[in-house]
Amino acid sequence: MTHLLTMSLEGIVPEEGAPAPDRVLSGDPKFRTWNLEKRDGLYAGVWEATPGKWRILYDEWEYCRILEGRSVITSTDGISVDVGPGDGFILRPGFEGTWEVIETTRKEYVIRL
């Protein structure tokens, strides 16, 4: 095993998914996830979503950096953040709100359970 992992998607088949139907507020969002690391409660990779809006609730800690597209993340207290290429942010456990993909969005992520 090497101790260096690049964020290359070459040769990795993405997992296909979508938000649970009862969480979708608009559109028909679809996900693709390239999991590059899964071990000891740590997950890292690349995630992509097509336009739509759904409710989110985080039980985990997640760092994200947007690679492509535009999204709006809104907390239940009404604070909205527009994110696009180059933007990085952390969603902490307990975050509740919505994620709205305006333009197909791709992000790198690191999740810690």
C-alpha cells in the first residue's frame, strides 16, 4: 500500500445515486460519487450532482472544495451561501438546511464520521 493517494478519477467507476425521494424539494437531482478513500471513518473523493434542491442533515464533519458548477447551501436559520469553483467550506455535524444545485456541481470532499 502506498501512503500517497492522488485525487485522480482514472479507472474508477462512480457510484450512482440520488437524494431520498422524501427529501427532494425541486427538480430531479442525480449523484455520481467517486470514492477514493474509505477507511477508519474517513471518506474522500469526488461527488457530482445535477440540478435540483433537497433537504440535508449532517451527522458527520465534511470539508468540500467546489471544482465545477454553482450551488446554494441554505441553513434552517435562513443563511444562504453561494458556492462555485474554488470555494471551500466545512459542514459540521448538526447542520440542517437545503442544498440547491443551480448548475451541475462537482466537488472534492473529505468526510470524518
